[in-house]
Amino acid sequence: MVVTLGYWGIRALGEPARLILRYVDADWTETTIPPTKEGAGMWFGGLKQSLGLDFPNLPYLIDGEVKLTESTAIYRYLGRKYDLMPGDVIRGDLAEQLVTGLRTYITKIAYSGEFEKSKPRFVTLINTRLAEFTKFLGDGPFLFGDKVTYVDFMAFEFWDQCRRLSPDSFEGKDVVNGYLERVASLPRIKEWIESEDCTRKTYSINSPLCAWPGFPEEVNK
């Protein structure tokens, strides 16, 4: 059964699901909605209500009779399907919500009319969360020891988005940078990052029309 993921042609909330599907070498396909007025017209003009989704939204995932929206529900579903669930459910939920909060804040300031004014507060939050995440990670190598979980792919993507927004915050953060490098070196993830199809090279993090799109060419600036 082919899994179908639908999302805008940006990284944002879709990327963790893409990473999971690549990592497990799933049989999957993506319906990509261009982040343009034409793409919005395609989605809101008919596709949104045509898929039989209980709560039509992006991203969505269809796997046989399973039809899901809401990004975290999708990540969790893939975690259960592919044996990528944390062994410690309580700490798993905690880590999931911590990294979800990072993405929520990115969305809040990137789409606001006061990005430059709000950015310093977010940078302060990033610095605080980096210290907390370092302690939570402990000896690793991943969030829950040797087992890779769906939360690792959430953390990998959302921390990278933070790193793009505030690269100075990651200077000297050897524990977190080492963790991100280990996830990047996982089988199939490494191959994808090095490929020309890597969405980090072709997609913006957010909508091209917002205050901070996070365009690919901003990497390493």
C-alpha cells in the first residue's frame, strides 16, 4: 500500500514526515501544493474537500483506509507504523512537545508583521532550550538511547530550522550539533541530504511570502 503525503512545497511541518518516510524506505508519494496563489487556489478551490478528510488541512496523510491531518498526529502514526516510538512514553511526549514548541514559535514570528522585533526574544528562547535539550539528551546517541524514534526526526528538522534562523546560537554547542550530525548520517537520510533532490536545497522553510521564508540560498550565510 502506497502512503500519500500531501503538503505545501515548503519544509515547515511537512519535513519530519518526509524524513521518517525516507528513513524507513517506505513506498510513498507526495502531493505537493505549490506555495503560490495558484497552489492555494488548487487546494482551497476543491482538493481540500475532495479527499474524505475528517478535518481537512495540510499536511495530510493517506494510508489505505487511514486518513489523517494534524502534523503531530501524522508523526505519531508513522512512529507506530514503523516501530519508531520511544520506549519511555512520558519522556517521549515531553520531548515531542518541546520541539513542537520550537516550530510553533518559528511560525508565530515568521508570519508576523514584527519579525525583527520578535526575533531577539526567540533567540533567547533558543539558547535556553538548547541548554535544556543538551541535558535531556544525556549520553545519547539519540533522544532515547540507541533507538531512533519519530521524535528524533522532529527534533532534527525543527532544530535545523532554528539553526538557520540563529546560527550563532549553535556555535560551541557540541552536544546538540553532534546529535544533529548523527541523525544526518543515518542510512538513507545521508544519501538524501547529499542528493540533488534534497528539499533543504530546493524548498524554503516557510512560505516565500512571509517575513522570514528561510530560502535555501540563505544556508551558510
